[in-house]
Amino acid sequence: MAQPNVVLHVADVHKRFGGLHALADIDLQVEEGKTHAIIGPNGAGKSTLLNVIIGKLPPSSGQVVFDGTVLTGRKPFQINQLGIARVFQTPEIFADLSVLHNVMIPALAKRDGMFTLNMLRSLDSETGIRAEAEHMLEDVGMINRRDMLAGSLSRGDKRRMELAMCLIQHPRLLLLDEPTAGMSRHDTNTTIELLKKIKSRGMTKVIIEHDMHVVFSLADKISVLAQGRIIADGSPDDVRGNPKVQEAYLGGAH
Amino acid sequence: MNNLMPRNDLFLLLGFTAVVLTMPIWLAPFGAGYPDLLQRFMIFGIFAVGFNILFGLTGYLSFGHAAFFGVGSYAAVWSFKLLTLDAIPAMIFAVLISGLFALLIGFLCLRRSGIYFSILTLAFAQMSYNLAYSVLTPITNGETGLQLTINDPRVLDAAMGQGFAGQPVPTLLGQQMSGYAGFYFCAGFLILSFFIAQRIAGSPFGMMLKAIKSNQTRMQFTGFNTRPYALSAFVISGMYAGLAGALLAVTDPLAGAERMQWTASGEVVLMTILGGVGTLVGPVIGAWIIKYFENILSALNDNILARFWSFLPDGVADVVVKVTSKFVGDGWHLTLGLVFVIIVIFLPGGIMEGVRRLAALFRRSGSSSAKPSARTQPAE
Ligand SMILES: Nc1ncnc2c1ncn2[C@@H]1O[C@H](COP(=O)(O)OP(=O)(O)OP(=O)(O)O)[C@@H](O)[C@H]1O
Ligand SMILES: [Mg+2]
């Protein structure tokens, strides 16, 4: 058997906020094409871990390597241009722009790079990008909201749109911070289906989720984070049966 | 034509052009149909259109754009002195120099955002103003202001054997730029400026600027380096300011440091907010209103007011004249302040928001009484 191809390696990362040790000695390996779930109680450090990966926060020590490239020390836009996109826990969207434009912008970032001075070209002539964005909106079931202001969407729709904004870039690595929070059961299931579809296309995903239904229907591997440490790591079945996890997180709920 | 610009944009541009070119006619009844004031309408319209590219699209509020206006004026006058009295080289020179200056100041100020950015621009502009007044006197001629003299070298004119008898004045291909010629010259530039601003707002680049205003964090995590975008907007608006400053020097070839003072920077902020931040037409209207007030109200005095109110009974007229006189002449700022406060409180989107609300009102009352055939048309 060939060695599994590790595409993201978080190596010995620590993150301190003053006296708070938010991430302690994190070592995480994410394999190419797999869906890696990170679960853990509130305040465990899950979002902080994503913040360190995408360059929003510098780690106190340690480093993050993506496909042989050290991410630590790079700017967020450089990290995105390497092929990493993220859905945030609280949606980060362009509230004053239309849904369509929200999705066109990341597509332009992918095509034109981090800066292009194309100010005499008409946006209306970008028919290719526009069609791509409309197609993406169809995929997430939001085409009928195309001309609405993004700020006026419901919380669940903002999230779906943000997912579309990430997917349109065809990232190699997609980081999802509670992508189904605030969604109805129906929308959650649609999103799971969508994420499964992407999985078959070979995109690597790291997903943070509280909803165990989502986790167990998507994850190939699960890491459990509690108080800044990884306390368990393995296949969904391993983790489900692990007594340490039951104690720290599942709390006997299952 | 269709791939050059969308039809709505084309109609807006044509309408705007028509309104601008006929200003001498429709402004005459308001006492504003004279070239001197009309030129100022054009010049400050350009200043405001450019300022809006930075403030309206990107959301960065500069309190120092008068510095670029002033630099444009100085650069134009130097071009008149050293090269030629022709206006075109002066304009090009002024736009380039103010663009370079904006690149430097913008590079430094854009290291911060929000209020810190505003304060930095204010500080740099005040520094420029003080330098123009004192240390840089050899370039700016200090308090007196930079002006043209008979003994200026004007190497290009000299090489072409064009002498000038008497006090030199700027020209365009040999034509003097005074009166209505000056107005139409400036009007041409305002229309061009408007057209370019329209293109920028409707381009992918313009959408990025709006996205930066909306959520700069998201922009960065989407793969955009936002700094060069903001800097480009800053430089473009600085070049607009320089163009406006140069035009003022063309119509009145005397550049003084007071053009760079913070009150002048604040004025363009007021114009933009009054008319409607982020709209294309709003800033121009804001500029026109402020310049109208400045010129018309400040020229009124007690005698004119007494004549105006003379239809009232004597005692009443005296009181009314006394009260209204506080709002005109030197007190015109008071009127402007009142108008500004009223607009910002009741129409936070400026005059353009008022226009939009009126249009919506008409459309609603129009559609309820309209014939069925009109109702089948799409809402947009
Ligand atoms: N920028 C910051 N400055 C200081 N403390 C922070 C910062 N970001 C996170 N923390 C703290 O670090 C700890 C971990 O936070 P984090 O947001 O990573 O938790 P989480 O696992 O994502 O929790 P949740 O499930 O509630 O989203 C918390 O105690 C939080 O208060
Ligand atoms: Mg979190």
C-alpha cells in the first residue's frame, strides 16, 4: 500500500492568549481527499486552530505545513491563493453586496489573483464568471436569492452562501467551522449531501461540528479537542467507543 | 456600444452631459449663470467625484485631500511658468505630480484604517499646508501665492517663438481660457471625470473596492491583497483632486497655500455626504450646492435683504431682515451647517436618497393608477 498522502500538517502548535493555553502541543495530520472532523466542547480551541491554519493568528510556537509549503508567517490572502478556503463560525460575507456578487468575487480572486487593476473593464462583460457563480448558487439551492442583498439573508442562507463563496474557488483544502449551525434539518441534510458530493471530487476538508449526525455522516477521521489538547484521534468508530471522549465531550449522551 | 457600457449607464452619462452643458441657461434664473461660478461648479464637481472613489467605494475617509488639490494647482502654475502657457501640458503635469504625491501619502496612511487613517491624512495635509506656507517658499512663494510674471522662462513658448505682451494668461491652443470658454473647458473635464468614475464603479475593480468597504476581513480570506486596491483608489482620487486644482489654476493662475488647508479638505467631505456617499451623481450635486451657497448667500447683504422683504409691514420687515441677515453674507456657513444637519438627520444617504425616495413614491402612485399594459413591465 502506498503511504497516505498528508496534505496538511499542523506540527507541535501552541497558542497562548496571555495565561490561557488555548492550543497545547497540537499535532494533526490531514490526508489528501479525506474529511477530517474536529469535535470538542465549547472553548476547546477548535476555531483557534483554524485561525492558526489560515494565518488569522500566529501560533506561539510550532508551524503549519500545507503540501510542503510552510503556511506560518504568510498572510491570509497568500494562504488562500495556495488553495485554502474557510467558512467561518459567524458568517463573513459582503453584507452590502448582492448574493451574486458575493459569489463572483471569490471566483475573480481565483482567476485574477490577489490584485488586478482591471478598472476600465465592465463587470457585465464577465459573463463566464457570472455563469459560474449562478451555477454555484444553483448547487447550494440559492439561485432564487441571487439579487438579494447578502445582509438581508437568514442565518442559514448566509452560511450556505459563504459555502458557495468557498466552493467556487475549488480549494484544495476547505475548512468549515460549524457549517450547518443555524440551519433547519432539511437544509442541514442538503448541505451534507453537497459536502459528500464534493468529497467524491477529491477535495480535502477539515470540519468543526457540534452536530454528531453531520460528523458521523461525513468524517473519515475524527480528532477530539478538549482544553486545547487532542485527547483522541482516529476513525469514527474508534472515537465513538473511546471512554475518554465519552467523559470529556459526549458526556454519555450517546 | 453595448459591450462598452450598460444602457442605463449610457443614459445616465448622456443625461449628466446635457445637464452640465446647459447649466448657463437653467442656472441663470437662480443668479448663478455666470462663468466664474460655473467654472467652480465644474472644478469642485471633479474634486468630489474623485473623492467619492476613495470614500464612497472603499470607505476610507480622508481628511487631507485638499493637499492634492493644492499640489495640482502649484504644478499647473509651474508648468505655465517654466514650459508653456498652454493648459494641456499643465493639466497632465499636475495630474502626474499629484498622483505621485498621493502614492507617497497613501502608502503611509493606508497602514492604518478607520479613524487612524483619517487622522493620518489630516496630519499629512496640515504638514503640507505648513510647508507650503513656510519652508517651501521658493516653490510656493509662501503667503503671496505663486503667480505668473512677464519674466517667466516658458521654454516651450520661447522655442516656438511665441511671445506674450502684457500679463500672461493660460491658453488652450492659443485661445484664452476666460469666461464661457473656461467653463466649457472645465465642463469637458467634469464629463470625462464622471465617465471614468462610472467605468470604475461598474468594473470588477470597483466591485472589489465596494467589497473592501463591506468586509475587508473577508476580502483577505478570499485571496485579495486589499492594500494595493485601497492604494489605487487613493491615488486615483488624488489625481482627480490634482486635476481639479489644475483647472482652478487654469481659470485663475494664482496658487496659494490656503487651498490645502483642512477646511478645504473638510469641504469635499461635506459635499460628498450632502449629495450621497457612494453614488455617482450625489457628490457633484453636493459640490454644486455648497459652491452655490458660498457664492450666492455670501454676496447677500442687509440692503438686498431689505429690498427682498420690503413687501412685509415695516416693523416686521426690520425683524425679518435682522434675523435672515445672520444666515447670509459672512453667516452663510450657518445656513450651510443647518442644511447639512437637516439632510444628514432626515436623509442619511444624502440628497440622492431623497431623490430615490421620491422616485419610489412616484412609481408606486404611478403604478396603482397606471393602465394594465404598463403594469406588465418588470419592476426593474
Ligand atoms: N483572539 C483571542 N484572544 C483571547 N482569547 C481568545 C481569542 N480567541 C479565542 N480565545 C479563547 O480561546 C479559547 C478557545 O476558543 P475557540 O474559539 O477556539 O473555541 P471553540 O472550540 O471554537 O469553541 P466554540 O465551540 O464555542 O466555537 C476560549 O477560551 C476563547 O475565549
Ligand atoms: Mg468555535
